Amino acid sequence: MLDHLIRGATVVDGTGGPSYPADIGIRDGRIAVVAEPGTLTEEAVTAEDATGLVLAPGFVDPHTHYDAQLFWDPYATPSMNHGVTTVAGGNCGFTLAPLHPERPEDADYTRRMMSRVEGMALKALEEGVDWTWSSFREYLDALEGRIAVNAGFMVGHCALRRHVMGADAIGGQPTPAQLDAMLALFHDAMDAGAWGLSTTQSATHSDGDGQPVASRHALPEELLALSRAVGEHEGTQLEAIVAGCLDQFSDEEIELLVDMTATAGRPLNWNVLTIDAAVPERVPRQLVPSERARRAGGRIVALTMPILTPMNMSLGTFCALNLIPGWGEILALPVPERIERLRDAATRAEMLRRADSKEAGVFRRLADFGRYVIGDTYSEANAGLTGRVVRDIAAERGLDPFHCLVEICAADELRTVLWPMPTDNDPASWALRRETWEHEDVMLGGSDAGAHLDRMCGAPYTTRFLGDCLRGRKLVPLERAVKMLTDDPARLFGLRDRGRIEEGFHADLVLFDPERIDAGPATLVHDLPGDSPRLDSRAIGIVSVRVNGVETLRDDKVTGAVPGTVLRSGRDTRTVSTV
């Protein structure tokens, strides 16, 4: 007897092939049968009519930071609401394990680092996670049996360094004995089922003390030793962030990334490839590592988002504006002093000069302040400004846009929420995206779901992209769009029996209405531990989500079931060839 029967669905199976009508039978968490409609005679415990609906494999998000959130939110909201059934965590060199058992202060350091570098609410990290583990195995075991999605985790280089070197991880180099200890610790994590190594060399990544995070101090020899260790385990990966990920790689960064993947003999992914027709030289440069890696026996995959993810800004709290060269020290001043400096014409002129300089890289796109939209305001002086464009307000007041924006924010004691309108929403940029998606080493992803919670909401990229493909720009057909969200990332990670609708595969499934599939606007909610805020987005048109055959969501409401699996390398992943 079948556990569940889905009748008459339009199946888009993840292979990229044409859709077809079918009845899908589920038994023991797997797809037991795929049959022509009306031909199944086996009885089922439960059944539903899916006529007019699309049944697809559950979506795989290759770049998340759900490492902490899964402890207080086993449903990985809002990702699961938007059809995601498998998430990859532990990215960018940051993980919550291993922690040194004799240094309880390391947990506090990690919380403060994650709060600063990944925008996680400190209160939520303190109140929503028990922090009872030491080893990476204990961390994975703490999640086992209590999550609604499937989740795999890389080992963060920063945690490895901190565990072995303590405070010397910031600024120091490991002795030969310490490097051996780091490798032993890494092998232990890999034996427990970690997916591989994640690391960062990005200049934008600083810890809770404002210092460069631990992995930024690692020399190539250390990174290659860890990469070599990755290749000694089955079903493993590399994920790396360098400064050039945000704009254009340097020659040295290209050489490092190529050496890492070739040394490991494993795929390496990075994020995020920003595609903008106004900077046509960026995409070719960012794909040079992929081309060189293939010649060297490795593989480098660039993640890129298929939507424009709205991200709010503020002059009062840490955000992307702080990462513009020369801005960080001003925006870190106490609020009264910060306002005074921002109101100084010479200071503003220098800030604008730095923001428009080559060294600002991709952050140059944030410097067109006339395009900003005013969000929430908090003073009588700003009444009626919410939703208005700064350029229009500046014209009314006879001010330049940045000066106008500063005065608006100053009236709110810098609490004003700002929404920059994207500069790359033009037809040429969308045409370039469609062309770039054709590259064999470009894959959709980079949501950062679980991070930067009050600043951005990338999790809904799946439903918004599908809605755009069906009823918007129609850049790619539905069948290919589904493959890009399912089979492509599943194959990159070597997931066993996931990413397609096929007999014998795990029943990770999403059922949706093609006439409605979409994502609602991002709204601020206070539902994190400690009443901390985050941006959320409602899924539209998602009828049902199943993980390992068990329904976890029906009509955008979680069912309470937690059938997810902690995916462990080797057992749940196979080695992906790079040659």
C-alpha cells in the first residue's frame, strides 16, 4: 500500500525534459511509482487530486546560513515556504562548531562574530541556541531528528583556526604542530559527515571586535593543506570567498582558487556573481577561474541570483554602506558625533568620492542616493516621506540627494530605513543574465537565507524566479527553470537520489499553482528569540511541500512535522568528478 498518492499532476521532473501528466505514489519516504494518470491500481492511505498543479522536486538552496536558526525554527522559514527542501549551510568560513571544550568564551566570540559578519541577532543566538556541543559531530547530532528540511553543512575555517590557535587565530600563523592539529580536527569533522571546507579571505568579513576574521590570516599553504584533506573524503566540496567575489578577481585570487580545487580534486563554489550590463567586463573576468580550473583538473562554480534581492540600508546600524571604503569609521561613531560628521559638507564630499572610486568595487552601485526610497520613519519631521524617492524630496528642498538623505535620517536619529532601487533592472542586464546562466560553471543560488535577517530576504528567489519565468520576462522555460533549482545543485553536491522526480528517489516534492506561483513583498516581523526582527516574505501559490515523503507545509502553513535529514558526506553524497 502506498503512503500517499498524488493524482493528475503536471510533473516537471528536474531533468529539463518536457513536462508530463502523471500519478505519483509515495512509500517509505521515497517515490515508489510514476505512472500515467488513472493507471495506478494500488491503494493509498491518503490521496489528493493535483489536476492543474505542477509537481516538481523540492528546491535545493546551495548557499544558506541556517546553522543557528534551525535550532529555534526547524522549518527554515521562509525557505521551506518557498519550496526549498534541502539547504547547504556552514558557508563563508563560519560555523558554530567545533568549539573548544576548555574555552567557554569561544562560544561568546562565535556569537558576536556571527552577529557582526552575518547579521544574525545576538539575542536570538544567545536565547535560541543551547551551545552544548564541542565537536562538529556533536553539532550535527544536535540537529538530527529535529529539522523539517534536509540540511548539510561545511566546516568553517574560522572555527577550526579558533579551536586550535585560540586568540592567536587573529593575526597569527599556525606552527607545524598546530597545522597538524587543525587537519586532525578537520578530518574528525569530515568523518562525522561535514560536506567539506568553507573559508573566506574577503575584506568585508570582520569579527565582533572589528578585526579580520580568523581565516583571512591564513596563507595559501594552510588553505592548500586543508584542500588536500577535503579530497581524502568521499562526497565533499569546497566553498571559498575572496575579496574579488564582489567585483573582479585579482590574478592572485584566481591562482588561489584554482590551486584549491585542483589540489582537492573537488568542486569549489563561490558567491555571488553580480551581473550588470553597465559593467560588461565583470562576467568574463569572474569566469576566468572556472576556465583555468578545468584545465588544471578542478572545477569552480559561480553562484548567481536570478532575482534582484531587495536590501534595506541604514545610517544607524551596520549594513552594506559600512563596507564602502572610508565609510566604516564614520558610521561606527556614536550617533550624535556621526550626525555631526555626516552634516559636514567636506565629509560628505569625501564619502561620495570614495563611494564612486574603483576601490569601492560593487559597492559603487549603492552611491546613487537619489534612487533610494524612504522606508520606515520615526519623527514628525519625516511624516509622509515613507515610500517616496529621495531624488524627488531633494528637488523640493533644493539639496543634493545625499545631503537630503542625511537630513532625513538625522531627524530620525539615524533610525530611518532606506531602500536603494537597483541600478541593474534594465533589459540589457536581464539579457546578460540569461546568457550567463548558459555557462556550464554558473549556477543559481546565493540567497544567504538565515543571515542578514533584518536587512535582506533572499530565500524567496525560488518562487519569484518561477513566477517570472511563467508570467514575467520568461527568460527560460519552466522545465529548465526547475532543473536550475533542483537537479543542478543536487548534482554539484553529489546528493544521492535527490533533485529529480524518479522512481526510487527521495520524495522531496513541491506542488504549486503555475498561475499564481510568486513571492510576496518583504515585511519586517519580530518573531526571533528575544523579539528580534527579521524580514519575511509570504509564498504565493505553493500548495504543498513534502520532505522525505512527509508533508511539511500546506497552503503556506507549516504542519509541524520534522522529517528532515542531516545530510552527511559519503552516506548522503557521492564524490563529484572534476575531470
